Amino acid sequence: LQECILSGIMSVNGKKVLHMDRNSYYGGESASITPLEDLYKRFNLPGTPPESMGRGRDWNVDLIPKFLMANGQLVKMLLYTEVTRYLDFKVIEGSFVYKGGKIYKVPSTEAEALASSLMGLFEKRRFRKFLVYVANFDENDPRTFEGVDPKKTTMRDVYKKFDLGQDVIDFTGHALALYRTDDYLDQPCQETINRIKLYSESLARYGKSPYLYPLYGLGELPQGFARLSAIYGGTYMLNKPIEEIVIDNGKVIGVKSEGEIARCKQLICDPSYVSDRVTKVGQVIRVICILSHPIKNTNDANSCQIIIPQNQVNRKSDIYVCMISSAHNVAAQGKYIAIASTTVETAEPEKEIKPALDLLEPIEQKFVSISDLFAPTDLGTESQIFISRTYDATTHFETTCDDIKDIYKRMMGSEFDFEEMKRKKNDIYGEEEQQ
């Protein structure tokens, strides 16, 4: 996806773009696999899917589960590039948080907050005060700080200021600010406050939850940006084996494929193409589960997210579950896809993810993958090779978008600017036609 978005943006910016992919489908790691038979093959499962799974081509199964924050960066990129015209989205019905072995709905309205059994009455009042504070917080207006220094005061101290208890802190940091660990507590509070704002503003747009999901699966996203690139003259080649990245004096000059060299000034790729320029920074386990029932205690939602905060299960990082269904055109009628994921911490990753799988029983079929996470060791300044990072365990695209903006900055020497992108499109299409 990062490469597809960047190829779209670079094409809009007037660059000549050739996009090669050794796979036969768009999106690499962030593809959706269809038909279901292909998923069985991919995970080396014997035999074919049973009759009860319906038609194979009714399935579009994401390899990497993520949702879009309604007010987040990816939605902005989609709107500015108008890639939205190729996609339809549905709102995810609810977000849930795990506490003491049970799951509770994350309140999405004031009425739900008052009725929620996540907190006691007095706690609710204090929490409400805290949310009002966050909503009014403006990093450019010191009058809204109330004695807090956004760049110095830690989040731990902000929680203390509002006298919030441990349960509320857990739920705020992990279900609203969506941190995977508790490291954020001792960092300056500005980032956390902005994350909670993003959550609330995203929630305000559609009401049920702050998350959106594209019909037919996440694989639609890279395809949408590949189309954008093509409209602006980019060329796309699938099934294209990459034999060698050609370097001269430490700088990339081309890519060799099937005996020919495509010459270039800059190259963007994922870690799998340049194993000598990346370093392993961890692992993620993901378990794709096919169910014939909605998840228990979710009010039979046909889509949801469940967050299991780390200290509820004695871990350092949270466990996530993303669930979607035939309502999103990704599964056969009456079937549900739930994908559990977390950052690996021990030598037995399958044990680590068990608390999530227990919530999903009975599970009809499981597909387990453990992926290494890579980050570039080469920033690309010398070599002009710009490498994206592997997808982490988060369940939204904010970190992915940060990576895209980072690569853009290293390539172009300037910050990525949504407004500028809009202007570029006006230059090409003219204002009128866009109305």
C-alpha cells in the first residue's frame, strides 16, 4: 500500500513512475486474497475449503487487518486524491475493550458513557471532565492548557490531574489513544491528547465507531492508488520478477528484470526486495479465523474491533481483533472473518494470542502467520533507495501514513502537504471539472 500511494502521489507530482510487482496481484503484503482456495494454498493447508464455506470467489481475505480512522490521514489522502470514487466504505459497528475476562463496548456517545459498566458514577464525571478538556485543548492556544505543558507534562501527570483510576487510564490509553504499550505514560502528553482528539473527531463523523472499512476488502486501497498513478501516466507491471537492483558508485541507477534494465533516479520498495539494507525490529503474529457466528457479547455486530489491553493479560503489548463479514463483501453469506494480531514477546507466539482466540470460539478454520518486522537501515539519501517499513500490529493506518510522509520527505526534501496535492490536481484538471 505505501508504494501504491507513493506511486500515485509521485505521478500527480509530474514524475515518471514505473511500478513493478513480482506478485500477480496488487498491494503485496497488504493484499486481500481471493478466491478462498488461494488462501488455503498460501498457508499450505491440505485439501480445498469445505462446501459449507460457500463459493470461493465470495471471499476477499485481508492478510493484514486494519481499519481506517474516519478523520485520519489515510482518509484525507483518499479524499484529496479523489481515490474515494473507486471505493465504498462502511462504518465498523462498534469497538470493544476487554476487562477482567469480559468484553465491554467502548462508549460512543455520552448516553452510552453514562450507562457503561466500565466505570463507576464518580469516575464517569471525572472522565467526562477529562474528555471536555481534551476536546477544548488547542496546542496553539496556551489558555486551553490549564497549567499543563504539552511538551513537558507527562500523560501520567495529566491523568493524575483529573484523578482518573487505573481502569479508566487503561481504557483511555489503549482503546481511545490506541497505544500498544504503556510507554506513552512517561512521555509528554501532546501526542496522547492529539490521538484522543483524532478518536473523538472520527467518532463524531459517523457515530457508531471511528472506523471505516472498504467493501471488498483492504486490497481495494492499493488498487485505487495504482489507478490514480495510471491516470497521471504511471505504468504498472504485475508478475514482474526483480533480478537485481543496479547500483553505480553507491547510487541506484536501475532495476534489472528479465534481462532488461529499467533506468531510474529514485527507487521505492518494501524490505523484501532489499534484505541487505534493512534490520529486523520485531515480529507480529496474526491469526485469520473463519467463524459461522458473530462474536459473543458484541450484540451480534457484523463488524467490530476488540482491544485487549496488555496488563489485562500480563503482557507488554495489546492484542487486537478485527472482525468483518459478508456485509462487507469479503466472506460468503453468514460467515465472519476475525483476525487477531499482536506483537510477539516470547518464543511461543500462539500462546500469547490465546486470550483473543478464546473470545472467538468455536472457530471453523484458522490461518496462522508470524511475520518479521523490518525497518530500513538506509535512509536513501546517498543510494536514493527509499524503503518502507513492515506493517506493525496496530489496527489502523496512522503509522503507515507516517511512514509514507517520511519517505516523501526523504525523497523530495520537503514535507508532504495535502493542500499542495490539491493544487497540483487543479493545475492539471482545472477547477471546473472537479465540481
